[in-house]
Amino acid sequence: MSVIKNFIFVCLFSLCLVSNSFSKDLDILFKNLLSAENYQDAEIIEQSIWESWNIHPEKQSLTNKLANGTQSMNKNNYGTALELFTEVIKEDPKWAEAWNKRATLLFLIGNYSQSLMDIEKVLDLEPRHFGALSGRAQIYLSYNQYEKALEDLKKAKSIYPYIKSGTSIKKIEEIIKELQI
């Protein structure tokens, strides 16, 4: 019996090390993203962050399933993608990127209210998710909720100074100013 307990302890300890390493790597990437000196450097770091987000820290099978769902989504096979993303979420409801992929899919099919709910989950799990913040800003813009969109874009820009959606900040500020006149 003690052999089994020791084996379980070693397995759990190993998983903690993998998760901690994964988390530390992301922390370093975000620090580098914040201090990037130009757009090209920032874009390379952004790509590394996306790669990290798309790899499950413990289960290759979930990484594969998420990748298959993403392929399905990119091929407009939305039903298959929704099924795969939902399965991944059920298997690991603490993986932010699974929620983000489903939020993206729901946005693409026009289900903004459900997409917003999934984005909330993404941001609960990974508050630095600049992609989710930008996506939520797009939904808010479609609802003419300019202040909320502006807030999300500013937050995304504070995490990722060279983010492309940050160029919309001035335009939204102008819209808000015009509406107040």
C-alpha cells in the first residue's frame, strides 16, 4: 500500500513541477512582452505566449484535441469544433485556452452572449489574456458599449504595448467624446 502512495505522491509532485515551470515560463514571456523595444520583438514574444497557451501543461491528449478543434474552426466545421472545445473544457475546466477557443468560436457564429461568458472564464483563469480582452472589446463595440471596449483595449495594451487592437483606442475615445456632445 505504501508503494502505491509513494507512486501517487511522485506523480503529483512531478505534475506540480511541470505546472510551476509552465507558469514561470509564461511569467518571463509576459515580462519580456512588456519590455519589448519594438513591434517585431513583441510579435515574436506574442507568438511564444500563444504557443504556450495552446499546450496543455499536463496532458498531450488535450493539446491534440484543442488543435483538432482549432483546425475544425479554421475550416468552418463549427459543430465539430464546438464539440471538441466543450470536451476539453469538461476534461480540464481550469485550462484558460480551451475556454478562449470556444469563446472565439461562439463569437464567429454570432453567439456573443455565450462568448462573453466564456471570456469571463478565460480572464478569471488568465487575467493577462490579451486576446480575450481584445475579443471582448469587439463584442462590446458591436453592442455600442464604447466605454467597456475602451477599458478592455487599454488593459490589453497595458499587458502588451504593441498589440494591434491598441490602435483602436484613439478612435473609440473620439466616438465617446462625440456621443457626449
